[in-house]
Amino acid sequence: MILWTKQFETGSEQLDQQHQMLIDHINLLEEQLQNPNPSREETAFAMHLVDYLEAYATVHFKDEEKCMESHRCPSCAQNRREHERFRGFIHNYKRLCELEGFKMDLLKNLHGLIQNWIQGHILKIDTQLRPCIPPIPQSGSHAAP
Ligand SMILES: [Fe+2]
Ligand SMILES: [Fe+2]
């Protein structure tokens, strides 16, 4: 379970909201995996959540890469490389499911990987954006002459 804290803030409200959405779904996946004897519907729902996470992450990565580029964030290239790694986890998981058939353990491993990755990635890479984004001026603090 990942708990959102201010440490995750990137300086971009849009990216923070997307991160919260990703975290909510990773936590939801964890909840789904807690049942030791899931029904067919529950298993299908958990697999569907992975597809959703993959699609949502793709949109988020694009927005974030664009944002880092436009603010000339020095972590831009590293961010892109790490996003590729994330896509690799999902790709490998799907490949293994094709080869070996779906197993709940595979999904649990994937969840663990994604959970650790997202926390580390936001804290180490995405938050590098914070000092690159100029602060929004407080309204009223600079009254026009
Ligand atoms: Fe990122
Ligand atoms: Fe991100």
C-alpha cells in the first residue's frame, strides 16, 4: 500500500493528480490480490487493472516527458529511460502469461515490482522537476501600481 505524501509533489498539479491516480490503482490491485481464492471475475478484474495501469501510465509518461522537456529538467533523459523500464516489466509479465498461462503469483510479483518502482521513481526522478517549474505568483501579493 502506497500512501501519498507531500514528498511526492512535482510542482505540477496535473502530474501530481496523475501520480495519485496511478497510486490509487496500484493500491486497488493490491486489495484484489489479497483474496487467496479469487473468483474468476475477481481474477479478470485484477488483470483488467493491469491493462488500465499500462494505458494510464502511457498517457502520464507522455505528459510528464513533455513537461520535463519544456522546463528543461536535467532528469528528462533519465526519466524517459526509466519509463521504458516500466514498460518492460509489463511487457515481460504479459509475455510470461502467454508462455506459462496466467498465474496469480505472476501478478503478485508484478504488483510488487510496480509498487516499488513507482515510489522510487517519483521520489528520485519525477520530483527533480520541482525546482525547474517557476512558482505560481500568489494573487494579491504584488498589487499593480
Ligand atoms: Fe517519470
Ligand atoms: Fe511520473
